Amino acid sequence: MKAFGSFFGPSFLFWFLMGIIRIISEKLAKSKKKRTQNIYKHSDIAAIVPAHNEELVIKSCIDFLKKSLDPSQIYVTSDGSQDKTYEIAKAQGVIATELDPGRGKAKAIVHSLETHQLFERYKLIFIVDADTKIDKSFLEKALPVLNDRRMAVVFGKAAIYWPQHIIPNLKYYYIAYRERLNRILQYFLIYGMTWRFTNVNFVVPGFCALYRSDILKKLEIDSPGLLIEDFNLAFQLHKKKLGTIGYSPSSIGWDQHPDNLKDYWNQVRRWNIGFFQTVKMNGFWFSFFYIALLVFSVEVFLSAIYVLLLPLLVGYLVLTNIAVGSTNTLIQGYIGFYQSFGPYKHVSLSDIFMWLFMFDYGTSVVIGLTHKKPQFIFYGLFFFVMHYVTSLILISSLIPGFFGKSLGRWSSPARRDESVRI
């Protein structure tokens, strides 16, 4: 869902309310429930790390996994890497294999599963991105979620390394925007959507997800024609009614976000196209999941259109003030176009400033201060630029998403060596 930017409509507010109800109900249930022993143990887990040109981060990923798992339980597949990803992984004592030419992330995962017979040997499959570092308590906090046999998979909360800095930096602006979006999705969507009584989450985030083997082997991981597999796995779980998608916010995985516009554009576009391809492939089926999906999608699409047209609306409002009495045909035609839409007759620049900019900026400030990232106070002033970019990416992804083809091959954003910082 990080592909879609942020928008506070009825869907967001409804799921925020569901999240609050979930918190209250689980607090009450926890006070009455006796602590039980976990069904699964760490020795039941095989970790799969598909990697493509990840030499800067693969060692850190493995080091953090080895705090929870034995190296013999960690399977790294270097998928068409042109760097030292394979050599570095192999030197860490884990099970490393190399695919050349590359097949794409989904096929690399399937290769690990089949080559090493992981379904037969392990009860749980832990899929981890190569840029992800799991907290040493990740599995300890995630395993209890799977005590509920209705749970098919559980994923954790994405976190980032955030250096404290005084002088603003453009690369941290991009990272800050994504971090803000992560927190909005967490608070306003994910927690409510992953409640076992609702169970409508649209995606199983690929950065670190722990699947039950007996469920994962019933899913088509490498469905042809898809750019990414994250959405498709979630759709299949819902469509086949194989179980619920769990979320453990206390299970933390640190990953990396793009720190430049090119990588941001490419990553978000890939996610958008993958989402639309998944919707097309799976088709419609009547369910609470699909109703929630439709409402959310319509809200986000309308939000994107509104954001893209907002500069024109501001231009109209400015012209109505400075072009009074103007006889310029172009200006009058432009003003007349907007005046033909009833709602715009009653919108002012102060309305836009107060209800859009200040609300959006206030959200950024609250998130920044709550998560000890005061730099958001400055970066948040310019997040509208990224709202516009994200909306443009969404709309431009519609045609390739519904009508394009994909081999599922990938190109990761530029990585940063953060091995000594977490």
C-alpha cells in the first residue's frame, strides 16, 4: 500500500476506528488470557533471502538473521547479481546459491523452496528482503501470532535508520516522506485491516513475512506476467480462503527507502503496476475484502486526480483575484471552466491552506515528534511536491498495469551501507 500516497477519506477513518476497537478488545482479552507455549519454535523456520546486486547490504541482513536462526536455516539466492552478493553470502556460512541469468524475485524464492525442499523440511518459511535487518526479538514476538491456526502469515513493522542531522539533506527528504507514509498506513489502515474479524489487508509486505509452509505451498508465488508478488500472495489468500494475514507491530525490520527521485519513481511505479496487474489477474469476487479494496482504490484514485489538478485550482483562485475586469479570452475561459463546477465556487485559497496544507503538515509534525524525528518539521513543508509526484506515478501506471506484460525481473534502488548504524 506504500505505492499509493496518503489520503484521509472515509476508508482511512473507518479502518482507523477498527484499529482502535481492535486495540481495546485485545487489551481486554489479554488481561483474561493465560500465556501459552508457542506452537512453533525457531528451529521450524527456514529464512529465504532473494538478492540482486546487494553486496552493500547482504552481510548485514545475514548477520541480523543469525541472531535468531542458525546459519544452516538461512538460504540466500543471488538472482543474476553482477557484484559480489553471492561470494559475500557464501562467506557467512549460510546456504547460498546463484542463478545466472536472473529470473526475478518470485522465481528466486521458488528456486530456493524447490532446490532445498524447504516445504518438506520446515513448518515456517520466512521471506526476507536483502536490505532488511530483523530485530533480534522479531521472531520471538511474531511466533505467538501464529498460535492462532487461522493465521496464514504474519509480517512486522518496517523501520528505518534515521541519522540525527541539523542541515537539511535532499536524500533524507525522500526517506522522510516514505517514513511518514509508513506510519500513516500503520495507524490508519494496517492495524484495522489485519484484525482477525476484518482480515482485508491487500498486501503481504515482502520485506519480512513469516508464512506457514502448508499455506504457502498452496499459493502460486511466481504467477506469470506480474512485476511483483506481494499483492498477488495476499489476493490468493483471500480468494482461496486459506487464512488470515497477521500483523505484529512489535516485530521490527529495518529496511532502506529510496533517497533520490529516480529510485523513488521506479520503485513506486513498480509497486503500482504490480497492484494493477494483480487486480486484473485475480478478477472480481464478491467479498468484504473486495468491497474494502474497491472503496480504498476509488478514494486513492480520486485523491490522485485532485492532487494533480490542485495547482490548476490554485491558479484559478489566484486569477479570480488579480484578473478582475480582465478581457483576456484565455483567462476568462480558464476562470469560466472552474466556475462551471459548483463546489469550486465556494473554495478559497484560505480553505486550501487550512484544510489541506495545514492538516497535512500537522500530520507530518506529529509523526516526526512522536518518532523522535524533529527534522520532519522542516521536510514536511515540502511534502506536497512528493504527493504530486506520487499521484502522477499512480495515474501513469494504470495503462502498463492493466495492459502491459512483465517478466518479474527487478532492479533494486541504490543501497547504502548502514551495517554499523543499527
